Amino acid sequence: MKFYDITIPVSHHTPEWPGDNKYERVERKTSAIVSKLTLSSHFGTHIDAPKHFLFEKKSVDQLPLNLFVGKFKVFVLKSKKLISLFDVKNLPIQKGDRILFKTINSNIVTGAKFDAGYVSLSLEATQYLAKKKIALVGIDYFGIEAKSAPGHPVHVELLKNNIVIVEGLNLQKIKPGSYQGAILPLKIEAGDGAPARAVLWK
């Protein structure tokens, strides 16, 4: 069995979403070291809970674990700006699938600066995935939707259909295909999102 860690490290070298809290770790040394961490709930590899945009909906700690563990399908797409309906409609996608999209974002996701030109998911492709009733969708950058999209329609469409969003995946070394995996967020009470450790294996 081979394991693949697809998590972006929580590090000073990892860029934060513009306007979010900067990551900071401060050590307190006595007879042991205990660190104070400051970071956004959407820093690095993380999940978006429905509460992120639908304020009265489920928070991170209310999501069932079976959403995050099991079979994952990795699809490699060559889209240069938007993942379109054309890109996804012929993919072997079924109800309950956990889908990860590897794009040209994999060339920039480990960079030290935020790149607003990342590939994102179009609303038409999002609506198609919602109709398919998938369980989870992930992407290889820190946002699944184009930056500053008015009204955040992609997020809203996914989250209102109870589709968990995973952002900030490092899929550089991952080939397309089926994997077993786990993407487990911190259990943050009433959390709108949470950093996660993401692992695939075959």
C-alpha cells in the first residue's frame, strides 16, 4: 500500500487568502514547548462547511465522518481558467462520489505568493455536479470559485446541496484514477471551515 500526503503544510511559506489572518506560531518555552497558533479557518488545505456561506446550516463539527473517508476519484483537467460543463459532463461521475480536480493550479499551489489567476469551477459545471448528487469536491488551489465572484454562486450551489468543498490540495504527484483516502478537518465547534490533513492511498 502506498500513501500520498496531499496536504499543504501549515507554514509561514504558505500564502493566506487575501485579507485573511496571517499564519503565526509563537513558542512558549518552560520545561516544555507549547505553541500559540494564529491562522484562518480556511488556511492551507481546508474544508468549507455549509455554514461558511449559509449561516444557519451545518458547521464543521456537525458533518458526518463518512463524507471524508472512502473512495476518491481524481480527474486531471487541462482548463486554463474555468472548469466548464464541457470539461465535466463526460467524466464517470456518480451519486455519492468524492471528486478531486487536478488542474494547472498544481504548478502554483506550493508557491509563496497568492496567485489570483488560479483555475476555478464554473457555475454551469457546479450545477451539473449538484444534479449528480456528489458528496465532496476538491481542487488544487485555495479557492474553488473565481476570486471575488459576486454572490459566491459556486460555493452557495455546492453547500446548499450538502456537497463538502475541499480547497488547497497538493496533487502535484497524483495521477488520475481511483484512490482510497481521508480528508479529516479539525473538529471545531460551530466552525465555518477547518484545516484538514488529506491523504490518499492505493
